[in-house]
Amino acid sequence: MNVERLAEMANDIGAFFVGAEEPAAAVAGIADHIGKFWTPRMREQLTEHLPQLGDGIDELPRAALLRLAVQARSRAQPVAA
């Protein structure tokens, strides 16, 4: 899927959650929605292109995607014995 379109979709989700009292709650809500309804490839594709998007993606969706990326990396790492 087109990265710019993914960024628009993430911004639309962010606009829904922007009314949350706390930014952390908004980020959690955005991350939850994207985690549930986007494919892993959609999340990975947009996360990979975050640096190039600049102002093309809003702050809250950017934070949500970074949170999801950190969670995915932590699940992928083997537990040390």
C-alpha cells in the first residue's frame, strides 16, 4: 500500500483520539486500533518510512507506531536464560 495513504489513515485515527484528556491515552488508543485492525505489513511499512514522512504524519500516530514497533521487537527477541 502507498505509504502516504497509510500516513493519512494513521492521521485520521489520530484525529479521532486527539480529544483524549491525556496524550498517553491517545497514543495508547491509536496503537490499540492500529494493532487490531492493520496488518503487520501495513504497520511495518509505515514505521520503516517514518523518518522520510516528516510532517506527513502527526505526532500522536507517530508515537503510537513507534510504541507498536518497540512491542514487536520485544516479542521477537528470545528470552535469555
